[in-house]
Amino acid sequence: MPTPGPRPRARRPFSRLSGCKMSAAKASAPVDQVLTANRLSDGKVVFFSADGGWDERIDRARVVAKADGEALMAAAAGTVGEVVEPYLIDVDIVAEGGSAGPVPRRYRERIRAFGPSIHPQFAK
Amino acid sequence: MYRYDEFDHAFVAQRVEQFREQAARRLAGTLSEDEFKPHRLMNGLYLQLHAYMLRVAIPYGTLSSRQMRKLAHIARAYDRGYGHFTTRQNIQYNWPALKDVPDILAELAAVEMHAIQTSGNCIRNITADPFAGVAADEIEDPRIYAEIIRQWSSLHPEFSFLPRKFKIAVTGAAEDRAAIAFHDIGLQLVRAEDGEVGFAVLVGGGQGRTPMIAKTIRPFLPKAHLLSYLEAILRVYNLLGRRDNLFKARIKILVHEVGTEAFTDMVEEEWAQLKGGPVELPDGELERILAYFRPPAYERLEAVTPAVDVQARADPAFAAWVRANLVAHKQPGYAIVNLSLKAEGEPPGDATDAQMDAIADLADRYSLGEIRVTHEQNLVLPNVKAGDLYELWQALRPLGLATANIGHVTDIIACPGLDYCSLANARSIPIAQAITRRFNDLARIHDLAELKIKISGCINACGHHHVGHIGILGVDKKGEEFYQITLGGDATRTAAIGSIVGPAFSSDQVVDAVETVVNTYVDVRAPGERFLDTYRRLGPAPFKESLYAAH
């Protein structure tokens, strides 16, 4: 049982969201951003991709330095009709493993990017 | 049950075609999201974390087998093979595509269902005692009045843009199974000393960030004046409800701020203008609606079915299910059967398309074609002959629908939480799943007697954590999921709002913490005491001690 005072940092018991993705989130690391939204036609989570379209996979997202976030928004301006409510999220770049690529810093965005933690069959 | 008349059919069909056109214009880009959003919300279509979410109304939680089959078909054909039954007796689909939604609404209309007023600042689906019409402890079937309120409130022009959403629940029974004290309006059918049946009217209950227990503003309202009195309450709220602050816009805040007495006076004054006027139910209308809710053709059976006792003696697992999941029926020889949607490791309230189809078949075979949805996220076969129980139970087991845990520690209410919901701060379902895995021994579950755990993923309290005997609220603490525990909540006639027991727990501590609370109860309970009784007798001290004392 917990003792008074600072609590130990939570270890996430849910495999899809744990492991290297979590340990990658370091406040001191340089912050990158990707642009995300929900696709208009089916509501699916999408990311503005390297090839200028919208893609369901975050590992194909165009990654920019935080300072260039607004420019990324501008680059996507011609395609925002395909999506709903685009916004920028902070990511860390994970180099190793099967989940190499951008990983959102906030767990809300990790769940959006990788699918509901309770349905591994819907994971992306 | 109620059947649509020509007006209902035409109206719902018209709405489907209107939405078809609106969706087509949105997909073509001629409507912006800002323009389209109010239209989709008026048809129950939200945009959630991963996809659109369609919330379909199940008026007062009553479904025919034909409707259940349609819900299964929609889950299979347009979604990902499951649906989620909610605390408002509705069903939600988590993955529909916008382009398919007009077709889904057309499919629903074919079985007299829709998604109108399942969102927005209007009067939402009217909920009721899930055992309405069959409960042994009932004065009258509350669905008759729920249906009258549904018809009155559907597209009511004056009440389509209220300060905030508005939820009404009705019960006709002595025991409150509809959480009426936690609704904007709660109605309870009561019998006066002279034998006349009317309503006790409760106003201003709710959960969310400011939980309130409803106040009784009228202990007895004659049935004939139901609509004029509701109209008076809604008018006072519509005029005075806070439109300047989203968090203070519900009627509970108004009642709290002006005081129950002053609020009651305002309602009574407004009612004096409306009473006996055109809003009152026309002659013959009550009888017309009542005819739809006449009891089905029950067989005349013996009250006691010895075969059930014999089967129960022979099969302890069946006996446990009979003990936990059955409720007394008003008709001799029949039983109300709860189907638990809280099997070990499953998301509370979820049912697959195959389960829904099977339940529809079982309803036809064993329950006169009828199914109910409970606000505790389970399903009910309301009309089962006692002699059929053993056979039904055997059919339910392979479907994962025979978990003998109704009202027990694993019969958990949980909101969708951060796995689906864009408002959530933390996940709810994985905590519920972990608790059902921790408490997976039936003897232990039953030894813990009645124990209700309710989990919300944010302060909006869709998972009813305020009224959980043990409530769990997910919070975001510096980017991590933490869970606050409340104790002593109660959604029934002895309504109470739970109190926070102490600092929150991390996601990998919270199940241990729940088990500590449960074990503490076992250690300190008096013989025959439920968790709530023990908590009320001893207060939070022993639980705080075991949770937080330094070891």
C-alpha cells in the first residue's frame, strides 16, 4: 500500500502503451510535432503524412520541430477539407524496436495514435 | 410495448432523409464542420477519440427481440461487431463511418428506433425502472408515463435549446432502480392515503463535477397534471438556468442557488398558469398509451416451482445464479432474469453482435419476446417461466451471459473512459477489467454481499462514481493516470454521495487499493452487514487507516 509523500511514478500495466514508448518521453528531449485530425468520412484518427496526404499511421507522419508547427499547419491547408479539427501534438522520436517513429508525449494522444488499449485487435 | 403510429413513422423517416442530405452536403464540403455539428449532434452522432460514435435511444430501456436483432445487425454490418449499453439505457456504437450513418438511421427507423435527442441541450431519453411492468414491488408501470413524457418532449419547440441537457427518470416501484434522485427530474409513482396514484416529484439531482441529491418539490402530483407540472418546471429552468457558465447550467445548480422552497414556489406559480390548459393530457390519451403496455398473455402457473429447487440443489453453479441474478416477478410462476454484461475481463456493458442475436432468440423462446436494458449496464429477460430457468441458464453459459454477479463487486458500472472518450482524463474500462480478474472467485464475490463499484474516467461522472459504494474517479496528475477513491455513495432510496477517502492511487495501485477497502470491510463488518451498512456505521476511519497508514 502507498505511503504518504510522493508516490512512485506509475508503471503502466497495459502492454501496448508501455515499454520503450513510455521511457522515450523525456521532458529534456527536443520537442517535435506532427499534425493530427479525424478523417471526415469515417472519423478515423489520421496524421498529415510525409507525402502530403492524411494517413492512419503515425509512423508515416511528417515530423517537424516544434518551431515549425505552424508551417506544418500551413502545408496541410489545402487538404483540411478531408478531416475534422486538425491540431498539432508533441511527439518524441523513438529510434529502436518495432514501434520506431514518432510517439506522442501525452497518453491521451498515444491512445488516439495506437488504438484503444482494451482492444489489441484494433491496435494500429 | 409502444408501437409507432403513422405520425411517428413519418416523422422519424423524415428526419432520416434530412440527415442523409445534411451528411451528403458535409461530405461534399458544402457544409463546414461548424455548420454540420449541431445537425449530427441532434441525431446522436458524436466525434470521439478514435471515430464517430452513434448513441441510439432505447426509450425507458425496453427492447423487442426484433429491435435487438437490428442492433446486432448494425453492430455487424456498420461497426466492429459490438455495441455498448450505457447508464442511460441507450446503446452506443463506437466506430460508425459518417457516410454510413444515414443508412444506420434508416435501419433503426425500420424497427421504430432513432437517435434523436441523445445529445444536445434538450430532454434526453426518458429512463425508467428496468423491471417496469413486471416487478413485484410496483404500484403501476412507469413506462406508460415515460412514453407520455417521451412524446411530449420529442422536438418540444420550447425545450429544444435549454441551458443544458435534461434527464428525466421514472419509477413505479418501492425500490429505486432508476436512480431518480440523481436526475434533473425524478418521478416516483406513489399511492395517497385515499388510494389515488400520483407522482412524487424530485428536482435538481445530478452527478458531474457538482453532485447533488434531488429535492422533493411536490410529494403528490395527480397523474392528470403530469405534463403541465413538468412544463412548469422546464419553463422556470429555461428562464433562470445559467446560460453564462457551462458548469453551472444544470437545473441542480439553479435549485441549489435559489433554494428548494423558492424554486418550488416559482414552479407552483408557473403551474397555476398552465394547470388545466392545453398541455394537459387529452381525454383518452392515457388509456391509448396504457393499451400498449398491457401485460402479455401470462400462463397461470403455480407460485412455487419445486423443479427449480431440485435443480438448484443438484447444481450449485445454477443455485448461485438463481440467488444473484433473479428478481421477484409480479406474476406467479415467472421470474425476472438479469443477464450480466460484466463477465470476467470484459468491458462493462459491451455486447457482441452474436450475443445480441442470441439474446433476441432467447427472449423469443423464454421471455415473450422482450428485453430490458438496465442503467447498471446489464440486460434483462423480464418474463421467464420458473420452469424454464435451468434451460435458459444452460443456454446463457456458453454465451458468457450467465455470470452470477448482479449487484456484487464485479457488477461494475464504467464509462468508456479514455479508451474512447475525448473528454476523459483516464481510462476506466481497464480498471474494471482488472477488478473483475482480481475478484474472480464466485464464493468470495457472494460473501461480499451487495457491493457496487462505479468508475468514471473524468469529473463528468458518466460512470456514476459519486454513487458507487466504492467510487473510482480517473484524474490526470502531471500526465499520468491516477484514481481517486470515494466511499459510501448510494443511488437508491437511501441516496448518498460518496466521500473522497484520501490521496489518489496510480493505475497499478488502484486495484490493490480497492481490494484493501474490500478486505477492511470483511474484517470489520457485523454479521449480515452490507458494505454500505458497515461504512455508515463506522465511517471512513478504518478504510483510511488500512489504505494510508505507513507500514
